[in-house]
Amino acid sequence: MPYPSAPWTLRGYAIQTLHLVNIDKVRPLIPAELEIISVWPGKTLGSVYVSNYGSGSVLEYSELIIAPAMVGYGGKIGGWISHIYVDHADSLAGGQEIWGLPKELAEFTWEKGEDVTVRQGNRKLCSLNYQGQKLAWRQRLSISGFSAMGTDLLIYGAEFESLLGLIGSQLEVPPESPFSGVGLNQPFLTLRSDQLSLRVDAPQVLG
């Protein structure tokens, strides 16, 4: 097996943008069994997460995650990932075969510590420009995510600890990007996670 078994421990830094997105737009991306959680009339919470995992991680790679909605099932609430990109073949295989995530390979360009662009060949998926940190505090959280493998709906837990800060950002998703239809307008909040330690547990079958 070329990739590590779960859980995966990952260390590095990450940027996460939060968006209000139209439920009608993202409903086709979400399995029918999952309820989309409304946080405002007709709106759910979407997110873009881009990270770089380095020394101390089970694998060293960059990752882009598009989570178009907060969802619920059987009293459990978490995120649903519709698009996910990495630049490491073992992460690709592990994500697909352990968690059922739709991972694809992409190229990540990090510049000046404040810009990242993600591409697949000549096609730009997105770019994110982020500015100086305004406030930071040590935070520890547990979150859940949903995925699917074949006909099985899965849930998995993740725990992270980091120095979490508020920053400004600008996100560009060009029309040719596969997730341009999500409707990710400019974020209402952007978080930077420094000194990040993330553990992602093996999934469990729901229902």
C-alpha cells in the first residue's frame, strides 16, 4: 500500500475562506440523503480550504478543498467536499480509497507567502491572495465530514489545533474552473491556521 493507513496526521499551515452560497446552486452537488443546513434564508455555508503540509506530516503535500455546503444526517452535522485537489499521488490514492474523496492532481504555486494559485495543466482552478493577520489565538476543534464510497455514505472525524488568525483575502475562481458554478463570491471571513496540527480519522459507514 503506497499511502499511510488512517488516521493521518498533517502539520503545516492553511487558509480557509467562508462564503454564503445559494442552496439551490449546490443541491445537485450533494447526495439526496444529506440535508443542507441553512444559515440564512436560502443560503448555506461554503468554504475554500488551501493548505501546505510539511515536516512532521505522514505525507508532505499541498491541498485545495471545496466544501459547498454544511450538511446534516441523523443528528450529525459536517461538511461535504465536492472538489478536492492535491499534488501528491499517494495522497490522491489514500483520499480516494480510504475516505472516498474525489481527489484529483493539480499544481500549486505559492508566492511571497501571501498568494497561491492552483492549476491543472493550462487551466486555472483558482487563486487566492491573502493579507496580513489581524488577530490570532490558539484554538483546538473537532469537526466532521461526510463522503461516499459506492453506495455507502461515510462520516469521518478530524481534530485540529493551530494558531488561528483573521486575515483579509481575495478569491478568484475563473469561469473555466470545475467549481465555478458553486457561486463562491468574495468571502465574508478568512482564517489563517499557523502551526497547524491536523488528525483525520478513518471513516465509518452511516445508516
